[in-house]
Amino acid sequence: MTRAQGLLRLCLAGAAALALSGCISLLPKTKPVQLYRFTPPAAAAPASPVTANAVGVFESGGEFQRESASDRILTVTGPHVAYIADARWAAPAQVLFDETMDAAFEGSGGHVRLTPRGAPTSTDYVLRVDVRNFEARYDAGSKAAPTVIVRVHALMTRDRNRTLVSEQVFEARVPASDNRVTAIVSAFGRATNQVLDQLVAWTNGKVS
């Protein structure tokens, strides 16, 4: 190979590398995904002191609406479901809901305390909570602010013989103030708190 051929090959290689680096620089940048919580961290709410008559209730594993159990924020428009783009829960919605429920019982001032799954307990009561709906519904069209719906089914039994104590459905519908992610997340928080307030009061009323 002559000196001229070598120089030509080197120039071609340099041109190709320059063109490739130019192509890489033109690739679109990924838009960062925003993470949200629908309630403050559980540690932010001080727990009420455990009273002498505190009663433990075993927290049985319940089901969570499959479409909304992950970290995606579910919306419903008529028969269509979709997730809000570029927005996620900071953890799976099911995990955040369970943490918020535990904090609601601890901070309620009532005599019921939830015993987590896997912990040793001698309680006679078992509480199962199934989250049937956890979604933002666009009932007035995709341009209007949605209404957040949180609906749960609670079932309480006695641990030793599985006798039904009571069951109840709790639901909250909270309109978002605007069709923005922050407003929708805020509505999720208010709806969750409303449902859990009902659940905690009902549980305390059924356990003596």
C-alpha cells in the first residue's frame, strides 16, 4: 500500500468517525420521568401512643386493581384505559397504599393496631382489604379535569374459626382541581385519605 493510499484510508476513517459522532449528538434526549407520592411519607405523621386496651388485627393480603397496582398512574376514559406519560408513583401504588393504611391506623388514636403479615400475633381478628378501584376517570372528556375514584372492600373475620365478623365497601370520589398531574396526584391523596378514615373508624367499631 502506497503512502497516498494510507493517507486516503486514514482520512476516510476520520470522516466516518466524525459523521458517527455527529449522529450520536443528534439523538433526542430522554425526558426525565417525574415521581410522585399520593400522601406524605408515613414517618411524617406521628404515631399515637399505644393504649393499654390496644387490640391487634392481623393484616391479611388483599388484592389490588391489577391495572393500577404498579407505579403507573391509571386513567380511564369510557372503555379506554391509559397511563399518564412521563409520570410514575415513587413506588408501586399497592406498596404506597399499604404504607398509608398502616400509618392511618397508627395515627388514628383508636385502639386497633394492624399486625403485619409474617409477624407473630395472638390476635383473633383478621382484616382483608381489596382495592377494587384506584384510578382517575375522565367522565367529562379527556380535556376536563378527571375525578379520582378509590374503592375498597374490607372483610373482617375471626382468626381461629374464620367466622365472618363484618364486611363493607368504602368509596371516595374526589374531582381534581385541574387536568394537571400535580392536581390529579393531590386528588389521589385526598381520596385515599377519605377511604382510609372510613376504614379505620369501621374497624375500630367492630373490634372490642
